Amino acid sequence: MSKIINFKIDGQTVEAQKGETILQVARKNDIYIPTMCYIEKTSACASCRMCVVEAEGVDGFVLSCNTPPTEGIEITTNTVALEEERVNIMKLYDVNHPLECGVCDKSGECDLQNKTLEFNVGQQNFSAKDQQRKIEHWGLINYDPSLCIMCEKCTHVCNEVIGDDAIDVKFGGYGSTIIPKNAETLDCTFCGECIAVCPVGALVSSDFQYSANAWELSRIPSTCAHCSAGCSLEYETRHHGINTESTIHRVKNNFEFTSLCGAGRFGFDFQNKSVSDNAAFDKAVEALKNANAIRFSSIITNEEAQILQLLKEKLDVKLFNEDARKFSEFMKAYSSVSGKKHHSGSLDAIKQADGIIIIGSRIATDNPGVRYAMTTASRHNGAKIVYAHPIEDVLMQNTVTQFMKYEAGSEEGVLALLANTLLKNADVDEATRAFLDDLDLGYIEAESNVGEDELLNITKTFARTQNRVLIIGSDVFAHESAQNIAKLAATIEKYTDFSLVIIPQEVNTLGVSLICDLDIDENISNVVGYNADGDFIISALEDANLSVGALNQQEGTVVSIDNRLLPLNVAVEFKGTNLNEIVKRVGLEKENTVDYTEVLPSSSGFQAVNFDSLENFLDKYGNDTRGYILDEVETLVDGTLTAVADLAEFNGTVIYHSNPVLQFNSFTNTTKQLERDTTLRGSAQFSAAAKIVDGEKIEISFGTSTITRVFKLDPELKGTVALNPTFDINVAANEYKFLKSKIVRTI
Amino acid sequence: MSKVYFSTWKGESINNIGKPEEEWQESAYNLPAQYDDHRESKAFIGWDGVALFSEDVDVIRLAMEYAAQYQEYSEACGRCAPGRWGGRILYDQLDKIARGEGAVADLDHLKEIGKSMQVTSKCEIGKTVPNPIIDLMTHFEDTFMECINEQKESKHYKESIGYIAKITSPCSDACPADVDIPGYIEGVRDMRFDDSLMATRETMPLAHVCGRVCPHPCEDACRRTNLDEPISIMALKRLGADWETDHGYDFFQPMEPKPKTGKKVAVVGAGPAGLTTAYYLASEGVEVDVYEALPVLGGEVTVGVPEYRMPWDKYLQDIECVRDMGVNFILNHNVSKEDMTRFESEYDATMIASGTRISKAVRCSNERPEIQGYWGAIDFLDWVNLYEKFDIKTPESVQKQQMLPTDHVDLTGKTLACVGGGFTSMDVVRCAIRAGAKRVVMIYRRDEKTIIRNTTYEEYHEAVEEGVEFIFHSAVNEIVDENDVLKALVIDKFELVPDPNGGRAQLVKIEGASETIDFDYLIPAVSQSADLGFIPDDWDLEMTSWATLKTNGKDYMTSRKGVFASGDCEYGPMTIVNAVGQAKRGASVISRYIESGEITLTDDEIMEDHLKKLKVYDKKEKVTGWLPGLPREHSSVLDTDFRRSNNEEVNLGFTQEQALSEADRCMRCYYIAMVQA
């Protein structure tokens, strides 16, 4: 049976792929069918009934949003009878809808208003008794049920795309409303996706409410600067009055096809507000000239990284960035087996997957973009998802089908066990077979705590899967066996149909690692810090010796988890200087920072494309046309797997560097709306082992650091490892994220 | 046939207005004219029309109350724009007329909104609610106009009148357990699998089981059949249950167990009927002890239904869900007469759910239980399943009697015949294949079509694929033995001779066509009977002609007060879903009986029984508003060569894509029926 279905819409011959609905085919062919509740990225809500069409030979109207076409059927999208019903539906939507458009936050960007005008609803023949309804305040989100048209888009995205499944429809006919699911108030990760998809002013940002009219806001398309998912967004800015600076009022996204987490949506005000004087600028130039090294973070653009690399070559300074260096070493080891620079997978591959194994990440907080892709795979493809980690995550329960707990430090062993399982019948080379045959499975299983039955279960549940992805998280980059882990991942990618996604830690860890030749960080004199510690600090954060703009204040590009180069734009102006101005004084010559975009190294897959010719939008069909995907680069295959060494043991009070929801780094830490939970969170078991109780103030020593925190007993956590946030402290990126620690109570 | 004053039910047009009662024309349908023992109905109003049993009905109020049901009581409502606002407008406008404030234009608005609802609503409830209302407005226009013109209240506007409504659907109505099928399918469509599962568990605790091995009578009443093919209803039930299990959730219970009432109920048997009784009684705060004779829970679904059809780890989830509601199980307890007497004093009620565990004879010559190789289906399946699922070995006495070379049912090199035609016989022959038998034959009196109707299409074809031979139109005449060891069977052949008078065709033996075939085993699986030896003789319980416990089929109490019966021991060997339906009702009756001492049904149950009599599904109805020709999805099964030799689940279930596409075919045929009593 052919997978293509040929049929006609309004006389035009069109074709549908299996699984496509009449509405989807119509949209693909630019044929308009009105909808109020349809959203492309979820299953059909099917509540508005506007999209009814007529089908030749079929009595009655057919709903186009959830009906696939049949071969040869002739569909008509617009007749007098259809128009009449659509007008009636719009009249119904308008029954008792409050006439507060003048103060409604939608301020004209309202589907209800648009469709009311489109269908020319000039009079109302229907009436019903009005009802009193209370406005709900759910933290960052406000909900006004009297404005709600019950399209159900919000509940669908929350469950099917985000995975929080935190809101529900309370059925009750005319009195139906949206309520927090199984809770008194909204308890979710506050991604704000429900606000984004709301076609009316029912769900709004409490911060934005009553602060601006939509038409006064300027839109600046950019890329989210908080993690490596590379989500597209638009900053919306406005001047406060005459001669005042413009500020970001809110962030919006193309919710029809993409999503944002709450950090992206609400954590937009991380711009640098301080400005330094000329004297500081001169000092910075001097500091650079005398520098032995530049230490920098990965929260910078490719262009800045390129400038730093050129500085290294020009001034013979060292470049320190342990985060990117560790990642780069990991990827080099990966390349030595895979023969190419870039991992094969992408967020899209995850969304399409029906079998996913993720290891080495507390993913829901590490990279929400990956989590949402996994949620999509779970709901829409029924994906089998193995979540291998020392700590279970309640947020992932409705997505994960098999939690595989391993002992902290045993990732290499776990990867080896996975390789052994997945490569059982693969046609691998002799060296790989020998490696697998030599594995001491008994020892590894015992030390990692991963049982044979768990591995067998993967084989069993993955038997029917067709699109598989292996995801490797940032826990492993600083692992002492990181290189063997990378090679194991590459081996699985090479010899199976698994595609591979490796999650870079910071927004541009990947870009920096592809551009800079990094040195091992060491304690030497005359280090210039760039968004990092140093003897002289140039930074977009507080306490800088010279202030520069943050990522929402400059043009430039970053490389996302998809190996896609993505443009950033200026949302708010930075009045001071920037890195390029400084380096012009030490002999680098390009006029503007973005002049470096087209000279990024082709040896890493960058293309010679000018910044201004980079696109930054999704087209009307949802295709991502932003920036470009890096070219694949072949590498020498000279790596071999080394025997799995003794697995590390972590006893005593172990902490795990992991941020709470919506916090990522020192930039998210500066934003106004995002919650800042700086507690050490642990289970009852941890609390007993560490002899500390909820609310107690403690001093935690690990490695060379000592910090103070308050301990929070988290009933949702299990096990003996506590979660220590890093967004508010400096932690060494060359240290493995699980750390033995000493915890003492302080008074 | 019901006596009516006026009826538009299913398009009939009976109008006895103004005629003396003795001249009234009767309705062709089984309308609920008598609501219950002490109440007559005054009117019945539903998705396909309205019937009045009395002249005194306030038709405006009736229409208004029907619209109110849609607003207030329908769980299905609120999901689409036309239904949500339209339903409210219907109600408000009708109320306006009924209270004497209506205008002529209101009638036009009612008709206009009614039409919009009929053509654009999401489910049948929204599409059909306007039907009887418009009927009433049309046929009783004078009554409506009188209220409008004179601005007066309708005749019984302010009186207290009982209106009793129930939501139904063709599939739920056909389901013995009245499962909210459109509800759980909607859960799948919306990818809210927890909601889907809870919709199932409202009336059916065995979601894993009935998502796998239910003969799905609902699918014979699926309205989608009128358009193309029925929805694969059963297979979609599995989605919610698998979701809960796969994600390791605590049990999604649709209701919180109520506080303990202090009442106690004993249940005999932990099969589907016993589990169901216990589950719903426990949810009512009743302390329930379930006594099970076997060392394992689950009854025939555990020891009868093989692993490859119903994996034990999945059934265990259903059982644990019942336990989670707060049920106490007592294993290895073969209930005795003394126990039963004791139960009467120690418990507030007893539910007998002991099933039918005696294999009936095939009624042939030389049929003697002592013949080695003659092995009842129930016993045969017990030992197969106890070994495969629990590693319980076949005792030596059975090994010896049935000539087993080892401690489990190993039939390598043996030949086996089974006489049957139902699910049990199918389980026997397919287990025999898996036990290594070299030849397995099903001997069946009737034809292929009938065996498919009695089981399922899939079951029959999978057995054929696995190598089972079927000899149709045949029966065992005689067992041939040597020193009490079975050696061969004499098999008679029959033909179907049509009745010249147009009656049912008769099976007539073909003389001279009989043959003798060598066999090592004969497994009778024709039917089972109930073993009720544990019931005290002096109770003298009333029995059916099938030797099962007699109840009235509504409240499931036996002839002895406080002693109830459900499942196969009441009905005779029947389906799991039938046992669940009976037990659910029984539990509901018991929950009230132990408090009040009275046997009562709820309004919902009375309505359920009325609707079953009326039949919700109409196979002649023309379905509109849906695109026909979307084929039913079929789940894939394990490869024949692979599955023949192991017990892995044969049916792999739907892929998510298949499940979602199948759920999208569901037309949500919810209806509201309402009685004025």
C-alpha cells in the first residue's frame, strides 16, 4: 500500500503522507482553513470546530484537524453553509466575552478579536447568563477564566511538549475552566508555554501584565543565551518615556513550532547595566598587553572566541576555559573513533525517536530543550526512554520508561555495559570485539550497580524501536575516564543505528571548543578574566574592572547542540565598549565584532557566511532557517578503546553539582523573575547520613572550595547524593560533578 | 412495545393526543414506561427522540431539564465551542420561555443554535441534545406559543419533579461492565493516559486484562461500523495500563477509598468477579477478605489463560491495584461448608465468585476419567500455567496419571485432540503446541465461521498459523483404550442439512464417514460447570437449570439473604468482562445492603438496565459528519516460528502512532437519556 494519499482540496490536487490530516495538507499547500484551537506541535485539541470542511459524497461536515484524507476524496474548505457555521461559532465565542479589550494584555494580538473581525460578527443573536469568575494568581502566571475560550492549547502543550502536565481542564459545560492538575495552586517548572499559546488574554505573564501595549513593543529576534539548546526567541523592548533607555518587557517565541523554558521566557533581563569609564578601558588594554593568559567562560559568542584565539596567536597568551577544554577533549576522543567532528543527532532526532537512552545528565534542569524533545518523543511516539543516572528525577517520571540507577563515578562502566548490550549482534571490528569480550561484566555490574536484567530489559523494550538516540550529558566531560567514555559513545554511534547527541554545558561551549586552542588552567600571574575570574576582569557581570555587554546586548553567533550556528541580536543597547574595541588597540583590525563571523574556522565546519546574511526565523511551515548547520569535518580515526579501569567509589556525603529549575549560571542569577533556590537539596537518607536537618545552615567543603548553604530536605529525592547549585558560585569546570564533601553545621 | 401518549423515538411518529387511553397506538420500542417497582415514568427523552407516557407532562420544562442535564451532568461536555455555549443557550432560552418571559424570536434562536450544535459539535452528545428539544418545539408549538403569548409559566414550572438522567453510548451499553469507553479513548487521543486508565477503572479494575483478552462485545456495537470498520476498542484500553506500569507510577485510582465503615464482606474466589467485588467494596470503606483456594491469585485468568495471551506480570498489576484499594487476600484456603456458615456470622455479607472449575464430559462412549490421556481442560491448563507462570511443578500423581516424562507438561512427540470451540479449547491447543506436541487437533461440531464468532478472528488464525489442525463438523464417538491408556478416538462426521421449512439447519451424521485416529490425549473443553460443594446443604440455594447459582440478574443476591453470587458460578462459563460487570453491580448492591439491610439499585443502575433493554446501538442508523474509509489499525504479532516454542506475549499491542490514529477514529458517541418519573 502506498504511503502517499492523493486527494483534492478546493479543486487543487494535493498529496498527504501517512498520518497527515486534511488541515496539515491544506496548510502545506497554502490553503486557508480557519482554526481557533489548532496548534501544530500537539495532537489536535479539536475544541473549536472552526476547521470543519465538506467532503464530496459525505453528509455533514468533516473536522479537518484530526481527519486524515482518503484516496481521491474531494474536500471543499469554503461554502456558504460552512461560512454560516463558522460565523455562528464565532458568535458563541463572543457570548459574554468581557469587553475589556482596551486593558487586556493581548492588546490586539488576539485570535478572538481577529476572527471576530474576519467573520464580520456585527451582531449577536445568542445570549446566556453571565457568570462571576475569579482571577487566579499562579506566581509568574495569571489566569482569568472569564477571558478563557477553553481551546485547550495550554493543557496540550503542557502535557505533550513540556511534560509538566501541570494543568487540566475542569469539565463543566459553560462553567469549564483550566485548573492546576491535582493541586491547589500551580506547581510546575514555569516554562510559561501556556502563556505563549493562549490565543486570548486568559493566561498572561504576571510581570508583564499591564506594563505595555503589544503595538508599542519592538521585536528583536535572537537566540536564547542560557543553555546550549539554541531556542529561538524574540525580545520585545520599549522605551519608558522620552529620552529613556529601552528595556526588555517580555520574551516571545514562535510557539506554533518551538518552545522555550522559563529561563528563556522570564529570565531576559541579564543585560549589563553598569558602564565603565575611559580609564578602565585603557587599563584593560594594558592588562591585555601584559597578560600571560586570558581566562574566559563559554557564555560568549563565536566572534569573541575567535578574537581571543587571534589574541593568543598575536600576543602569545594562554587561553583558559576548563569547561570548553574538557568538552573539546571529549569531542577529540569521540572523533578519534567516529572519524568526524560532530555528533550525528539533534533535538529533532530526539523528537522523532521511539527509543532513547540518556546518561550523565539531570536533564530536566540541565537542558530543558532536550527534555521537551524527549517529552514529545514520549507522548507522540510512545518512546521507550532509559534514564541512566545516580539520582532519580521526579520531573522525568512521565517520560522515562526505565530508570537505571548507577553509582556515581561509574559512567565508564555503564557505557561499556551499554555498548556490550547494544553491540551484541553488530558487525564491529576486531579491536572493538576484543574490548567487549575482555570486559569483566561481573565486576562492572557489581561496582556500577547496573544489573544484567536491566540491560536485558533494554534489549527487550527496544526490540520494536526504529529511531534511536543515545544522549550523553555533561556529567561525564570532567570524568577521569572521559576519553574512554567518548570513545564508547562513538563506538555505539558507529556500529548501531543510534544517533548520538552530546550536550554541551553552556550556551556556547561547543562554539568555543571548535574555535579556541585551549590551555590547561593554571595559577599564574597576569591573567585577564573575560566573563571569568582574573587579575583584571572584563565582564558583563558585576565587579568587573571593565564592563562589557551581555549576550542580549551584542550581535554575534553561538553554536547549539544541533551543531547549528545561530545569530544573537542587540535587544538592549550597551553604552560602553566591547572586546573588539579593546583588541583593536593591540593590533587586531576588524571594524566590528561580527566581521569575524565569516572567518570562523572552516576546519571546524564553519562556513564563510557574513553575519548580516544569516536568517533568524522559522518559515511558515515551521522549517528552521536560522543560521546554518556546521559542515561535517572528517577526522583521523586513530583512537582505540582502553580497558575499563577500576571504577571510582563515592562513599560518605556526596554532593552533585546541579542547578534547580530555571537557573543555569551567573547570568540567570541576575534576573528579576526567576526563583533563586540556593539550598543544598537532599533526601531523608542524605539528611540522616550527613546528620543535618531541614533548614540547617551548613558549611560544605569539596575539592579546594568551601561554601555555606542552607540544607533543604526534599521529599521527592531519594538516595545518598545531595544536589548543590552552581549558578551562584564559581565551581571548577575541570572537576567531576559528583564530589565527596565534608559537611559541618554552622551556627 | 410500550404504551405511549406521544413518541418520536427513532423516527416513529405516534401521536395519541386527544385520544382516549384505550385507543392509544403503541410504540415499537422497549421504552422505560415503568421506571422501577414503585414508579411509573411520565416521559422518556433521549438522543433520538422523545416519548410521553402521560398527558400531564410539562413539555417545556422537560426540554429545559434535558438541556440542563447537558449543562450540569455531562462529564463529556465543555470540550467544544458549539456544545459549551450552545448547551447553555439552549437551557437559558428554554428557561426564559418556561418562566413566562419568552419571546417569539427565542424560538428562532433555539432552532438556529440547535442546528449549529447538530452539525458542528465535537461529540454526539452535542449533536443529539437538540434533537428531542426541536421535536417538542415542533409538535407542541401551541404550548410554547401559549406561554410566550400570555407570558405565563409552563404548567409545572415550579413543582418538584424527578428527572433522572444517564450518559450512555452504544459501546458502553454493549459492555457488560458499562465501561466509559469514549472516555478512555479520549484519554489516549489527548495523550492523557492517566485519565484514560482512570476512566476504565471507574467500572473495570482489570485494565491490563481487558485490554488484552476481552472478547470485546463493545466492538459489535461500535457506531463506526456504520461508516467503515469498528474502532479497535479493546486494544486501546491497554495504553493507559501500560503507561502506568512502564513509568512505574503508583496506581491511578479513580476514587479515594472512603473511610472505614466497620462493615465486613467475605468473597469466595480471587478471580475477576472476586477481585472486582473486593475492589469496589473496598473503595466504599468496607473491609474485604478474599478467600482463594489456589496458591495464586487471579482465578481462571491466571491458571486458565496462558502466558502468551495474558502475561502474568501485567495481570499482577491489576491484582495489585485491587490490593492497593485496601483488600485482604487469603491464599490456599479452600472454603468449606463450615467456613460459609462462619462467614454468615462474622461478615455482613458474602459474595460467591468461585467460577466454574469442572470440565464437562464430551459425552462419548468409553469416557472414563481413569483412562490415562483423558485430561480435563481446566486441570490441564492449571498445570501448564502454574509451571509457566510460577514454576510450580506438576505433582507426581498427575505426572503418572497423564504419562508425563518430567515435572511439567511436556508433550514432546505426543498427539493431542481437544474437543471444544471456545476460548478454553483454543488455550488448550495452543499450549499443547508450545508444550512440543507433534500433532494437535481441534475437533469441533460446527464450522469455521462459528468458531471465529465464539472466539475471535485473531485467536483462530493464530492457532492455525501455529500448526493446530481443525476438524470441523465432527465429534468424538468413542475413546479407544488399551488397559486404560488412551490410544485412539473414533470420530464421527456431520453435515449441515438445511431445514426445508426455513428453520435452523440441522447437523446430521454422515453414516460410514467415521474414522479412527490415533491420539495420546483427549482434552475435553466443551464447557465447565460450577463446583458448589462448599455451600451448606441446608441453605438450599435456588439454582438455575445450568446448575449455577440463581439471582435475578440485577442485584445478584441469591435466594439467601446476604449471600450474593457473580461471575461464572452465577452465569455459567462466560467472559471476564461479564464477571466484572456482575461483580461491580453486586458490590454496589452489597455496599447499600450492609448498611440498610435492603436490596436497592441506584438510579444510574436502573437507567443502565432500561437502556440495555432499549439498546443504544442502532446498526441501521446513517452516520453523518465523518469521513468514511479510514481503516481500523491492527497491531502486529510475534513471528509464528518464534512464538510456537515459547510463552512470550503474542500480541505486541499498538505502536503509539497506530493507537493515536485509531483513537482519532472514535466518534465519541455519548448520548443523554432522561426519564421523568
